[in-house]
Amino acid sequence: MNPYEAYMKEISQPMRDELTNAGFTELTTPEEVDDFIASKKGTALVVINSVCGCAAGLARPSARESLNNEKKPDHLVTVFAGQDREATSRMRDYLEGYEPSSPSMALLKDGQVMHFIPREEIEDYEVEEITENLTSAYNKYC
């Protein structure tokens, strides 16, 4: 690992921990993404994490807060854009029809996208609005 990669890994670790401490499983390789999609039935919230401010102040807090809903996904996973590039790229392959954006969130059911929240629906929104967007999807699909 070169010094830049080591530095970025150190800087991004708290951003990773924010989701993994809330119960998300981090997928860091394309193989882990493929295995997850192939083997996990039911609903899954996928968070494409990022180092940007809207991920820190909006996306991650909304994802965590949404888990207080009565209905919630069976599985929670995350990939980290800009850090685990190959895993993120593979996950985006499964989000067919949606432009890559980070941060973003997708609710999958048996591997199919049921609901997608791109960066444009995160940036300039309030945590409560994003949480409501997620919980409405949970109530419909979970």
C-alpha cells in the first residue's frame, strides 16, 4: 500500500466505522459483492459511502436513523466509493439503470433494486427527509 492509500484508509476508517458499528457489513471486494447478491434473499439496504460532507452529515446519519423503523431491511451492507473502487464498481453493476453517485442508497429485494436514493436526493435535504424517504421504502418493500 502506498503512503497515500495508507493515509486515506486511516482518514476514512471512522466513516466506515459509523456504518459498521450500526450493523452494516462492509463489502470490500468484487467477490464479496457477488457473493452477497447471489446468496442473500430478502431485502437489503446498500449504502454507497463516501468521504464527502453530505455523506457525513446526511447519508450515514439517515441510514442509521432509518433502522429505528418497525419495518427494516433483512440485510445491511456498504461499499466505500473512492476507497474500495472495485467493490463499488461491482455493486453499481447490480444497480442497473441508475447513474453512479456517491453517496447513494439502494433498497434491494432478492437482488433487484426496489428503491434508489441518489446523491441529488441527499444533498440539500434534511436528515429527517432522507430518513422518511428510506422508511417509506421499508414500509412498502420490507
